[in-house]
Amino acid sequence: MRKLACLLLLAGGAFGLGGCASPAYTGAENFSRTLRNWDYENKQMIDDIDDNLLIRPASRSTIWNLR
């Protein structure tokens, strides 16, 4: 039981110190990048649903967008 508790403390400490975070960006910058990516992906998902349901044509990042 003591070994398991020590292992959990070590694992928790490793993740608390940054884990797999990129050293090039701060936590706030990584969070901002994640939210920006989620926003873009959600817009793409809604655009795909609208195109599949024939509500309106696709408008963003398609192979037919030749602007």
C-alpha cells in the first residue's frame, strides 16, 4: 500500500510540474491555442453538417474555395 501511495505522489508531482507541456509556450498561451483550435474545428463541423443537410454550401477550407 505504501508503494502505491508513493507511486501516485510521484506521478501526480510529475504531471503537476508541467507533464507534456511545450516549453516554448506558457500555460495561458497553450490554453488560448487550444480554444482557438476548438473554435475552428467546431466551425468546420457545423459547416460540414450544413453542407450535408443541403442547408447552405460549404464555405471554409474546401478544395472548391478558390478565392
